[in-house]
Amino acid sequence: MLKFFSPLQVYCTQITSMRLPLIASAPHGNVTTLPGRRRKLSSCNNLTESTESVLSPCAEARVLVINTGGTIGMTLHDNVLAPKANALVSSLRKLPILHDEQYAQQTCLYEYYESPVNTLVLPLHKDNKRIVYSVLEYCPLLDSCNMTTDDWGRIGKDIEKNYENYDGFVILHGTDTMAYTASALSFMCEHLGKPVILTGSQVPIYEMRNDGRDNLLGALLIAGQFVIPEVCLYFHNKLYRGNRVTKVDAGSFNAFNSPNLPPLANAEVDITINWDTVWRANTTAKFRVSTELNRNVGLLRLFPGITAATVRAFLQPPMEGVVLETYGSGNAPDNRADLLEELKKATDRGVIIVNCTQCLRGSVSTSYATGKVLIDAGLIAGCDMTPEAALSKLSYILARTDLDLEAKKKMVGQNLRGEMIADVEGAKLSLSDSRFIQVIAKSLSISCKEELEAIRDALTPPLACAAAKIGDIEALETIREMGSNLCLGDYDGRTPLHIAACEGHFKLVQYLLSHGATVYAKDRYGDTPLCNAVRFRHKDVVKLLRKTGAHFSRDELEDAGTELCSLAAAGDMEGLEIWSLAGADLNKPGYDGQTALGVVSPCETFDNYFLNLNIPQTFLLCF
């Protein structure tokens, strides 16, 4: 028999499931729905009118902070700095810029999140957003000099384990080997769709004058507000691609630099993201972490007078991969037949040797005879990779048991995660090549590149969404070739992927995903493309988005029970199926504690249907 709801129950259901319009300022419209709205109104009994400003509607994003150690959390012990366990969180709670205790108490924050002791929340951002972050502290805490590949694997696995529960990740790490860890994680994290940001400090956060507070705050704000699907490093108001950085100063707050690639973001008066530089996975595969790394790799730096015996000893088994740091644009002495012979012998027996320049900036080329002799000896040009990135890349590729030696060599020369400059087949259309942009620019008397880019970024998102509405892949390809970012949202934060998911354009969704569209983009109402595909019941699109890694947030799943009960009460099996395909649990209770399976007495039709959805027969027999 069907369960009937009173008008009051229906009204309450509508109110609790109603979405509040939120302003989205990020290019992706990545605004999180109000995860604590029900928490704020129903779980706290001590609310007064004085809390109105604290409880004003705002978006909450979740960030996991993994504290591996490093200077940022060190204290003086016997006149030397050393990591101190269980001290960071208690110190952060005392800093108003890193924790809003009033908001936490008045919204029952600690009751809602799993680890209340390690959960904190930033003050309200000017864009009406809050970042709730939980701290996962390693035991023991490590000085980064003690980091090994096993520790990299542990970090990667923790990200993978918590991937669906958080919008972004911040890793606290010592500065000495941070560039190595950032490079390694960039290769280990395959098909990444969320920001992973490493940061730390030169001075402990407990000191009166330190850089730790700003570095942590900046990393949290970027990880919680922007969908940047890369492993990054944030330091001194700049966000860098993780596999492009190197530590350049042991005593300055401006300790890192990205010699061959501009920063992905600059945190000044506003946080400005260089979206054209952001690397995207361009795949429909789901996120995974590869923790298998080959440790038989090393760095060898050429210097005048280096002996053949030194090179020979270094290249002996079990060495499998070497980064050779050469002079200038990848040069080595061409009058040293003994050195070249040792290099050739090594490559002939399967050692992969990558040629990287010793210079801070620039790339390896074969313009000089002294560079060409290394190519002839079997070395692979490392282009403009940093030594840290080249070493991590070798370790990652050499661990691939599914590839033969030739495939591994080919992979070393490819641009996998934006770690090197790669030749692009066919040049993109320039802004000046676009007749449309020309007409707009002429009417506005605009000619400089910056203003042309501003016009492009303002006009192309609505045009791309209009093309997505009618499924016009050709028009989107033209927009993309013009240099436009197909991940940018319109005035409501809706991306072309949102529109394609709404309309059920399966091939268009495939096209967008293959060109880096993110499944985690949220519009101003907090909806993702997956939410849209479920709402308009496009099963094939839901399956594709799920395969790519799309998932409901915890807050969406919290509210799903009531919707599922409504569908069950209406006998809407198609609706239940689409929610199940999207990852919803049909056993999730609604506001009154009932589940979708308990709303109706099982009949043969529902019985068979639920069995097809892998609902246990024993559960059905309970009703």
C-alpha cells in the first residue's frame, strides 16, 4: 500500500530540499551547496537573533589538509627545530584568520563532520563562501629530508581514499624536498579532477613573524574555491604547477620558482587564475593513484673533467633510469669518446637516460654538435623539464609493468602532466584571426592582447553554452581553437558540460570530457553536470559521467533520501533507477526515517526491479 504524506510534510520536504541561489564568482561556478543548512536550522537549539549574521546563507566547501610535517609545524627543542605532534590544530584554533569558532559553535559544525577534534572553518570570504577543513596528521611527522617513495605512496593513497568526500586537498610539507613530492604526485595521480596543493613555510607558524599563515590560508582558499585539476605548489602568494617548480632560495619567503612556466595563479588583491595555463586530463577515465615507483633511478651532473670511470660506475645495474644534467641547451663534450661510449653502452642495455639542462631556465635542443652527440648515444631530450620532474617521471614510467622498453622510452618523451613543452600539431587560431572578435574589438576601439583576451573570456562562455544547447560540436571546436577555455561558465556558472548533460547530448559530453571539461564544476545553485543529467533522466550521460569520476557530494546524498521516497511513493521506477546509476543509496532514509524501499509494500514489479539494482532479497522480505 502506498504511504501518504500530509500537506505539512510535503511543504517541509520542499523547504528542506529547496536550493538557495548563491553568487558564483569563480570561472567554473564552483560554488558548493549549503551542506549545513539542515544542520544549522534543525540541530541547534541555542540560536538567537544575534546569530543571524553568522547564519546568513553561504556556500561551504570541504578541504582535507594532510599534515606530513615540515617547518610549518615545527617547534624549538634543545635549540633546534623539530616536528611536534598534535600541536598544529590547537594552534590553528587560536588564529581568527584560520578558524571561526563562533560559526562552528552556532552551526553545530562539530556534530556534522566526522572528526570534530580536527575540523576547522575559515571566516566568511567576501564571495559569501566558507572553507571547512579537516586536518589529517601523520604519525610520526617527518622532516622532508626523510621523505621516501613510500611516503609519496601513502599521501597518494590518502587522497584516493578521501577523494569523493572533499572538494580539494592541501598537503603540508617541508620545503627541502617539496618540489620532488609535488612532481611525483603529479604523475602518481592519474586522471585528476580536483586541486591538490602542497605548501609549507620557511618559518614555523607558531612564530610571531612567519610565512606559514599566509601560505596555508592561500592554499585553503584556492583548493576550496577553484576546480584546478592539478597537483600544485603554493608559496609566497603564487600557485605553481607542481612538476614545474624548484626550490631556489634557502632563506627567503619567496623560496620557489617555476623557471619555464608562469604561475597558475597569483594571490594579490584578488586571486587571479590563469585558466589558459591550467592542465587538464582530457580523458573519461576515473581518478586513480599509481603508487608503484621504481627506485633504481638517479641524477648525474656533468662537470669539466668528469671521468669515464665515474660515469661507468653510476650507470651499472641495478640502475634503470638516469637524469643527466648537461651544460647549456643540453650539451656535453663531443671530444670525450670515453664518456660517450659509456653512455651508449648503458642505453644499449636498456637504461633510459634523459638529457636535462643544468640551467635554471631554457630547454634542451640539438642546435649544437655537442648536443647532437647525446642523441646519437641514445639519450632522450628532456626539453625544459626540471631535474625533479624528470626523475619522478622516470620512476613512475619504469614501474609500469604493462609497457615494454620502447613504449617506456616513447612515454618519457611525451608531455604527460604538463611537465614539459610539447609540440602541438597545428597552430591555434589567434584572437586576431577571429572575425567575430575583430568586429567587437573595432567597435570598442580595442587592440591590445589583454583586452582582446578579456573580450574572448567574457563572450565565449555564453556562445559555447548556446552551441552545447543544440549539440553543435563543430561550433565548440571553432571556439576551442580560438583559444577559449570550454570549462568556463556563463553568468550563472553553467559550463557547456552542464548544458550538454541537461540536453542529453551524449557525443557532445564525450567531446567536452575529452577536451578537459571538469565533472566537478558547480553552477550558482550548486548543481554539477551529474545533477543535471539525473534531473533530466539521461541514463547514458549519467553512466559516462560516473565512469569519468563524477559523484554526488555528501550533502547531496544527505538530501537524497526524501527525493527517493517521493519517487518510490509515486511508483517512479525510472527515477529510482537513474538515482541508483548516479551512485545514490536506495537505503538512504528520508526526513521521516523511511527509505525508498519502505515507502511501498513490495509487489512483483518492484521486487524484480530492486533485485536488478542489486538490492538484497533479504532486505525486501522485511517489508
